[in-house]
Amino acid sequence: MRSTSRRYLVLFGAALVAVGVWVAAYLQQLQHGLIVTGLGDWGSGGGVPWGLYIGAFIWWVGIAHGGIILSAAVQLVGLETYKPVARMAELLTIAALTCAGLYILIHVGRPDRLVTSVLPAWPWRVHWSPLVWDVTVITLYFVLTATYLALTVRYDIVRLRDRLPDWFEPLYRALTIGYTETEDAVVERMVWWLAFAIIILAPLLLHGGVIPWLFALLPSMAGWFGGVQGPSFLSIALTSAMSGVLIIAAAFRRAYGWEALIPVDVFRGLAKWLGFFGLLFLWLQLQQVITGVFAAPESLTHAAEVRRSPRRCTGSPSGS
């Protein structure tokens, strides 16, 4: 933790270069509009230039939800073996939520639209607008995850302070203000209830619920049939998050020699869950595809819409 190798500095420099390239590209788009992306010809009906951005948002928010669900499950069940991996999942969640919020900012075109359009419309648009609900989800999950991480990291900082770099000493002092060992039991109960809330919210309200339901109701998603979108989105989130945690854990294990901290049995257990979530996702996709194949033709659909219309026949113009 205290030493910095040349390889680390090279990787850190490459990451800074990548961020610089991204900033330059975003400034170009901000100045000239989404037309410079070359995405205007994608899709039918004139193209959907924001489709790639909102797709990336869905992917990142799925990783965020799956990551914090993994960590919350470890906390609730008390699986001590998976605690190091759970901490990685928490940090992955914070990073993924940041990227997801960034893609919302990008896909609305101009950043000021979040203040002038999205926030003022929130009270009467949140119940049916995917964009407004996405902002709500990102905010809610960020608050929950940041609180969850802040409560648990105080304990870690106090115990590991001698082995941490001195560069972030002001941050350590800020995070441990007022800390006493008597708060550990209270914090443990608070974290348990936060984990419980996260487990409940994710499948019923967030990535497994309202977001896919809202997208399924859009006219552009007419090919989505049935009510399987919620479980399907949740299975995608868990599959992506499990894969991300496995890759990150393997990278850290190799880079820092953490064979004792993250044994092979941890990877075996995570791989089994990854296989289960992957098969669940494929099965749910099969339900969606099969239902769509047997959907009614357009003429029959139109007839059903007319039959459900609230209008009533009142007889002939003469009143007979």
C-alpha cells in the first residue's frame, strides 16, 4: 500500500491520457452537438443518436445495482470469506454510479438541461418518464451506497491507519471525526438495515422494476411483450456485476499477491453464481423472444385497440 512501482505510474499515466482524450471529445460534442458523433444514421426512422449513450447508462447502472446487491447480500448473510470481494463491489458501485450519471449528462445534450428541464419536471414526470426516473434512481442509490460505504470505512481506516499512505491524511481525519469504538455495534445495525433496504429496493423498485417497466411502455419499444422485462433487467445487472467483480478481484489478486486474502474458493463460489444468473438471463430472454414471435399481426392489434376504446356507439344520427 505504501510503495508505488513504475508499472503503476505507467498505467496511471495511460489512464490520465484516456481521460484527456475523452474530455477533448466531449468538448467537441458540446460545441457542435450530437451530430459529430456519427450516430445520426443508426436505427430506423432517422436514427437515434443518443441510443448508444443511454445503452451505456443502462449497463453502468446495472453493474452498480448488481455490485451493491452482492455486497449487501454478503452483509446480510454474514459470509466472512467474501468480505474483501464485497468491499470491491462497493467501490465498483460508486464508480459505476458516477459513470451512469455522467452518461445521463451526456445524452441530454447540454448539461444545463438537467437544471432547466429535468429537475423542474420531476414532481409530475417521475411516474412515467424513464429519464426523470433514472435521475431519481441514480441519486437514491448513490446516497444509499455512499452512506453504506462511509459507515463501514471508518472502522477500516482506524484499524489500518498505520499501513495507509500519508497523502490522504486530511481525508482520513474527515472520515473518522468523532469516532469511538462504542459506535461499532450501532454502525453494524445501521449497515444491516441499509443492506436490507438495498436488497428490497433493487428487484421491486429500481433496476428490476420501474426502469424496465417504463421503457416497456414507450411506443418505440412496441416489440417488448409480456411482463418479463423487470426480472430480465435484474438478471442482466447481476450477471454484469458478478463478471466485473470477478475480473477486478483477479486483477488485484495478481497485482498485489493477495492469494491468501482472496483464495481460489472465492472465485469458484462467484463463478457458480455467475453461471446461475447467466442461465436465468438466457431463460428470460427466451420467454421474451417466444412471446414476441407469437404476437398478433398489426391488423389484429388494431382491432383489439378499437375494442378496448372507451367510446360507445350512441345509435344513428337520427336517434333511432
